[in-house]
Amino acid sequence: MKITLKRSVIGRPGNQVQTVKSLGLHKIGDTKEVADTPALRGMVNTVKHLLEVHE
């Protein structure tokens, strides 16, 4: 699963900022390839409005 940060975390609640950082994304446009596990699905679901997800 590929995830890309599309929106800024500035002004977002702390838990959303920490979730984005723990996914390994730092700047807008950063892309990571991650395993499709239930734990990562939950993290992506928390910040789905900031990300673009490709299966």
C-alpha cells in the first residue's frame, strides 16, 4: 500500500500529527510504501483526510 501526504498537519490535533509522523511522512508530497496490516489501516483511517492511499 502506498501512502502520500497531501495536506499539511499544521493546526491539526496532536494525535493526528503524531500519527502522520509515525507513518514516516514529514513533508507534503512524501510517499511511503507500507504493509497492509490492520494496525496500519487504523492509523491511515485516523488521518485519511490528509493522505492519498493507493492499494
